[in-house]
Amino acid sequence: MKRRRDEAAEMEIVWQTPANPPERRDYIFRNGKRYVRPYYFEFISHVKNRWAGKTIVDLFTEEFKGRPYDYYVNAVQSGRIQVDGEMVPVSYIVRSSQKISHFVHRHEPPVLALDVSVLQKEPDVLTICKPASVPVHPCGQYRKNTVVGILQAEHGLAPLFPIHRLDRLVSGLLILARSASKADSFRQQIEAGMVQKQYIAKVTGVFPDDEVGNCCGNTPLKGKSACTKFTRISTNGTHSIVLCEPITGRTHQIRVHLQYTGHPIANDMLYLSEFAVDRSTKGLSADRDAANSGCSLPSSSPKSCVDEYCDDNSTVDFSIDPMCTNCPNLAPKGYDEDEEGLWLHCVRYSGPDWVYECPHPEWASHD
């Protein structure tokens, strides 16, 4: 961590970098959600060739459009934006490969307050039941509110190497290697087609009783071949529980293929066609706002959030940066408060000499 005195706020701020591990105390649980206590963070980048020759303010204004021009002027003047660890004037012209630091008050989107439960803990492999809404590893606005971050903070497990992907809104079995060499061994088996995967989904309507295959070229997955085998497990006449076995692995493959069969996942707003337009116009997904943490410069010292200053999405237990556009709220702007996990759950991965499984979720029952 770096300590420096912020002249605009007249206080000492502790800046975090990606090297600072998440800790148990970083999380706040409220109204069924897991929040991350907002923290000061140093974003680091290096000047690309196409950025060279621009002023530091023009670079940020043109390349990072989430904040207004005046913000970047103030950030440079106050030292919230630095070049090679030094303050520079607003007219400073950047050169290729220089290090640029942007110090921000970082708010991460909340996730559902569900346990990241450890299923099996072996010397070189860890399997967990991933809760829906939690991304696997740091990406976009998510850093501490990730499976890898939570396991490190709450179980002291690090380093970990996820060997397959699960979309953020998908739950179920996640396999993590505990060494890079073990991760490579798993990946080689996956790339060689030696690994079988099974998911279950809750879909609309009465799914056909016979096995259904959706393969290669039947759906538009960016021109890539993709195959999935579906088998109905049960139905109550309104919904069906379906076993999904992807033969290949493409982004959203199961979701796309189920939509193509006429039986999309019953709560998948992206692929339920009657809701697709509504979702796109609302733009509610936190992922879409991943590059914009919405933080501005403080004009005075941070203060504790008091009840009359807070709304329903805030807390009394973190310091407020008065000019941060997310404060006094815990969640960043653009977060979908009504977001729920998909009814899609990974239940089994198996290879030449290994099998890992995960219990079924509650929604898989038709009670």
C-alpha cells in the first residue's frame, strides 16, 4: 500500500494496488447483498503509441469518457493523476511507455450474499460451489467481490487458478488448480476434448422428452461451431429441468441453444425474446458500466456516513469522499438492484481419471 497526503482533502490516504490482497473486513453484508467497503485504489497503465503526443488531460478525456474534462483537470492539478510517479502540469505531453497512475475512490458492485462453499480441498485442486452473481476473477469493476478474492479473504486460499469459466450469473461447480502446473494439465485435457461437462437449467414450457441436440451452425455463435446435448430430467407443465451437456465451449452457448429450441432459461432476461429489447434499453447491467467507477476529487476531508446523509444503498461504516459521484452509496452507479442469478447451474466435470460434482440448487425442484 502507498501512503500520501492528498492536498485537496488535507488528509492521509492509503492507496491500494492489485498487489494488496482482499481481507475479511473488506466486506459489508446488507439486505441480502455482499458489498465491498469503498477504498482508494491506484489504477496503473502505460502510454500506448497512439496516446503519445497528447496532453495528459486530453488523453484521459478522449480515452476514458466516464468523467468530464473538468474532473481530469482537477485530478492532474491535485496529483490524483500522475506520470512516472510525479505530479505534472495539465499541459504535460505524454510519451510512449510512460507509467500513468490514476488514484480513485473505488466502489465495487455488490453480489448476492451467498457463501462460496468449499466442496473438495486437495493438495493441488480446490472445488467450490460458485454462487450466482459473483464473477470468478477480477474483471471490470470487480476485484474483491470475486470468487478468487472471497476465497483469499475468508479462507486464506491463494494463489488459485480457475481451470474453466462460469459466467457471472451462473452458479455451480468451479474447479481451481492450486498451482500453475496443475492448471496447465487440466487445460490440456480440456483442449484435447477429454473433459465432459454437465449443467442443469430450468427452462420455459414442456421440454421434449427425447434427447435434443443443437449443433454446429444451427445458431449464430460468431461463426464458431458449437454443439450441446439436452435431456429432460423433469417437468411440471410450466417449466422443465433439463440436463445440458456442451460438447464445445462458447460464450453463452447453453443459453443461446436453449433459446433456439424454443425453451429458454426461464429467468434469462437476455434470451427471453419478449424482454430482450426492454433490457437493452434500460442498460441496467453492472458489466456495462465496468470502466466507470464514477469517482471525483474530494474538496474536504472524508466523513463518516450519518443516517440523514445516506439513502437505502449506503452504510455508516465507510469513509466518504465528498466529491465521489458514487458516495454516499455503497454500490456504483449503473448497478441493477433487481439482478438475480440465472437458473443455470454446473453440476459435474469429469476427465480421464477424475470426477468432481456439485449439489443441485433449490430451484431444480418442482415442489
